[in-house]
Amino acid sequence: MIDSEDERALVEAAQENPSQFGALYERHVDRVYAFVLLRVRDRDVAEDLTADVFHKALANLRRFEWRGAPFGAWLIRIAANAVADHHRRPSRERNAPEALEALEAPEAPEFEDLARLFRYVDELPDVQRTVIVERFAHERSLREVAAQLGKTEGAIKQIQLRALRALRERISPTAHKTRGGDPKEGGHA
């Protein structure tokens, strides 16, 4: 989990000046989006819910307090609530035939995309794969990964950046458009 002094400084700065929230967004958006996407299996819905998560986080940022859990865990809790709310909405309409068809229809393309992503991660050079797995699957901080690999945090950031660029280049152009960014620039919604 990301829980460092610089994270605390970023949160405190954003609490004082909401325009500073962008750094927290950049640090956590990919993980929150992945968390949501794995649970809703629909990119459009995942993007909407991720936007809602950060909107709610920004709106309630002044109420966030350090209680032993990292800021990222707070965001994931907001995301989990958003996903639960999303799943509750269709349950009210279960008697409608369209809702039943939508619930029964498999989301094969999303599953295939996820499987392809895992395959692409496996094809990365060893150190890049390790950094991606540790950072995103195991939710380790830059500091933790740097200590594990005997490198500086700056080196880990560069390795992560190269790995993410390599992954973006492998993913289909439609995936880039869905996330709202140019793959060469690394932008996202």
C-alpha cells in the first residue's frame, strides 16, 4: 500500500488547496480504475464510477484523517461503495427482460482484454514485470519496491514508466481511446 510521508504531505496540501488534488489523482487513478473494472467488467461504467470516486474523494477530502490506513485504502473503500451501489441499481429491475438479458450476457471482450493484459505483463523484462506486479497487484509503495530490488525510488519510477509505456503500446488503439489518452503521452481520463 502507498503510505509514505510524501503521500501525507500531498493529502495535507490538497486539504488546504483542492487544486493540489491532481497529484493524488495521478498517483491512484490507475489502481482505482483497475479495482472498479475488475468488479463491473464494463469500461464505460468503470470510467464513470472511477470519476465518481475521485469526485467524492475531492468533495470529502477535508474530512479524511490519518488513522493507520493509507489514503489509497480510503479511495478503494469509496470505490467499493460505488461498485456496490452500481450493482444494487440493476437488482431493482431484475423483473425487466432487458435487465435479465444484460445480466446473463457474458462480457467476453473485457475478460479477453484482461487476459491479454496479464499476458503482456508476463512478456515484460523481468525487472519491469516485477515492478508492475509489486506496485499494482501487491500494492507496494515505491519505497518498498525500491528496497526489495535494491534500487532508488527514482529508478523504480522510471522502470514503472517504461513498463507502462510498453504495455500501452501493446494494447489495442481502442483501449487508449476508451481511457481517453494518447498512448505515447501516457494520458488517461
